[in-house]
Amino acid sequence: MSIFERGRSLASKMSRWGFLGLLAGCAGWLSAGQARAADSALEALIGGAVDVTSGDYSDVSKAITRFNRSDLEGARFNLEKAKKEHPKLPPAELMLAQLLAMANQGAAVRAELENCVKVHPDDPEAYLIFGDQALTDRRFTDAGLLFAQGKIVAAKFTENAKRQRNFQIRCENGLALVAEAREQWDDAKSRLEAWLLIDQNSAAAHDRLGRVLFKADTTDAKDAGARKAYEEFQAAVKADPKAISADIAMAQLYEEAKNHDMAKRFMKLAVGANLPRAVESRLNTLIAAAHWALETDQPTEARDYSEMAVKLKPDSSEAKFLRGVAARLFKDTATAEKYLQEVFMSAPSNFSASNQYAQVLAEQPDKDKRDRALQIARINQKMYGGQNNREGIETAATLGWVLYQMGNVNEADKVMQAILNTGNPSADSLYYKARILQEVGRSEDAKKCLDLALKISKSFVHHKDAKDMSEMLAKRLGTDSSDEKEPSTPAADSSRTDSTKTDAVGAGKETIGPSRTTTGK
């Protein structure tokens, strides 16, 4: 959900295309239709080397057509012909590897790149692509060696000045990323400064340098590092007015440094006296501020900043999404459902929106809404289920929560236990598991889940509910108040029967007390 990383993840920092399909945005041309798609593919293949509008690159276009028809060798023939006619183009092996990457043919991509290194040892791009992939896989030693070799080869490359400049930037970028990953701030600083010598107007380089300068200052106050960082962030905005504001950048760095007071000070500047005038920049600032507020357990600020964003641009999906999530923190179900439904209806494939929307529907007593929640959760489970990543874990957690709200506690517990068994539970899933454990009388285990959830995250929707429940259980466990009631939550279904008992999966020999019934039937 967060943009807190500000595009700094290793994958997002890679250059033109990463080994296994960084050009996924162009992949649609393989089945999309004709002229515009072909132009996009042509630009993706050779735009980094030449101006596609300034020459006849029909052989490259023919290669794309042949590749689209599964004629691999025919595509290779046309690419080799194009390279002979236009020496400034990348090697044919490299262009073919790009086509294969668009088609998600990973093994074939590597084979073509290996062949490119063999046949064209003086062209550094294959090294850089391998380096990008090593970064994605967090193989920093491999990445460092590959970018270092690429830099050596790039220094001698004279075939195409445009490509050489791009290679040199990518080398410094890659080496800086390796240094940042190792927290070698002086080395990272020198690499980023070298990048700026090549392209002094790179907003990305200024942004990264600001972060590095802040990190390099090891004093508690970080005064010197903060001043230098702020200057670099201002330079980034000057180079690209759409870049995130210097105040937002500083707030994020201070938050990472666990100095919440300074982070709050800069965030107030960002949304107050220094709020940009341009609509797009103003919107980006408010959205970043709302994310920050959500992630630092500040529901009032999250609501206010997201509300400002929605008023500024009512059709912004991200602003509406944030407003919906913030509303959930206040148990404002009507507002949450309104905005999350709008985002979901406009983009059903938006995972975060569909996931949150399903939860909101499930937490209401209306049977039709709960059935709709289950439908959405099942669809997400088909798309993302079984993956030990954020989407997979959150999908399973939401499905379990929906089942729990519908009274199917046994099946819900199976889902939650499967999440715990992965060793990578989310805060939400731990809270949901705690609710189930509490329902079967396992208060100690429930509290352990709650405490872990509170430890790993401050930004999940049920953070306050989990905190209140943990405190209640602490009192119960200390006073043996077995007749104390379960804490009230917005999703609690008060309609229960006293006579039904059923075994709970994962509950050992204990049985569930009063079972849930679904209202609204």
C-alpha cells in the first residue's frame, strides 16, 4: 500500500529493462493490435540507441512481426540485417533477448545474453542486464562484479555515444545500489556524484544522493547530513517538478531514523506552508502524507490528508483508496465502503482495493454484502493464493476473515493456520487468528498473536482493535476473570446461539463456545 519507499526498491531502480521482463509494460503488444503496439515495441527495442523517427528501421519492425508469429530465426535474420545497416543499433542477440523477455521466456533470454557476451565482448549491455537481475535477486556481490566489468567495457565503447552515456549512468547507478545495500555510504556517495557528472539534471541521482548524505551522518541529531540532504532533494525538485517535495523526503528519512518528532515537523511543512502550488505536485504531497500517517498510526492525520487529496482531485483512485482505509480506522463503514467500492469498480484488478473492499463488506451484517465479500476473496485467492509474498498472505488473511465473519470459524482457522505455517504472517492475519483463538478459549495463545501483530506493524487497519484486545486479555490472564466478555470490534457479530459446539481446527481438544450466526438472512 505504501509509496513510502519513494521508488527506491532495487527492482524499481534498475535501468531500461531487467533480465526477466522489466519491459512488461510493453508486453501487451504481443497480442494487442497493430500500429500503436508495434511502435511501442520498436521504441522499447531500439529507442535507447537511436531516434526511431529519424531513420528506416523496417527490418526491426519485421523482426517484431516475425517474432509475434513464433518465427524466432526469421526475427533473428531481420535483426542481424538491421544491425548491419544501422551499426549504432544494439547487437541482434541483445534485441532478440529483449523480445524474449517481453514474452517471459527467461531461459531463452539468458542464452541470448550469454551469446551476446561471447560474440560482442566489447558491448557492455549484457553485463548490465545481468547486474540488474543480480540486484533484483539481492546477489550484491555478483551485481558489484558485473557492474564493475560493465564499467570497464563501457569506458572503451565508441560505437554509439548515446548508448555509451546510458551505460555509464547505469554502471554508476548499479554500483551505488550495491554500496547502499551494504550501507557503504561513502562509496555510494562517490558513485552518485559520478552519475551527476554525466547527467547533472538527474532528479533520481539527486534524490538518491540526498538519502545517502543523510544516512552517512552517524550523529544522533544528523544536522549536517540533513542540511546536505535537503539541498539535494530541492535540486531533485528543480530538475523534475513532479519529484516528491524536499519536506516529504526529509520526513520519511527522519521516520526511518526513528525520529518521529522531526518527521512530523517536516510533514507539517510539506502539507502546510510549503505545499506545492501545482495540482499534480500538491496531490502527490498529500498522498505521501496520508501514507505516512497511516504507517505511523496517526488516524486523524491520515483522514485529514486523504480528505484534502480527494477534494483536490475527486477522481484520484489513490486518494479515494486512502480515504477509504482511513475511514476504517474510525469505524466509518459507510465512508470506507463508498470510496473503496468506487476504486474497486473502476479497477477490479487493483489488489489492494479489492482486498480492503472485501473486508469492509464482510464486517457488515448484511448477508448480500458478506456473500459479495466472499466472492471477491475467492477470486483473489485464485489469482494470488499460495504465494508466500505480500499479495498471497493478504489474500489468505482476507479470505479467512470473511469466513470468520460469516460464522465458518473452522474453515477460517484452517486458512489462518496455513498462513502461520509459512513463517511469514501479516499483522492482519495474526489479529484474525487471535480472534479465533479467543473464541475457543485459548486466551494465552491469542495474546501471543496480538503482541506479535503489534510488534511487526503499526499500520494495519485493526491496530487499535488488536491493542485493546491485548490489554483486555492481559487483565483477564492476570485476574482469572473467565466471565469477562470479548472486546467489542466493528466486525463483531453479536448474534450467537449458546447450544452449538464444534471442533476448531488448530484448537486441540478445546471446543468453540457460542457459535456465530449470519444476520440478514
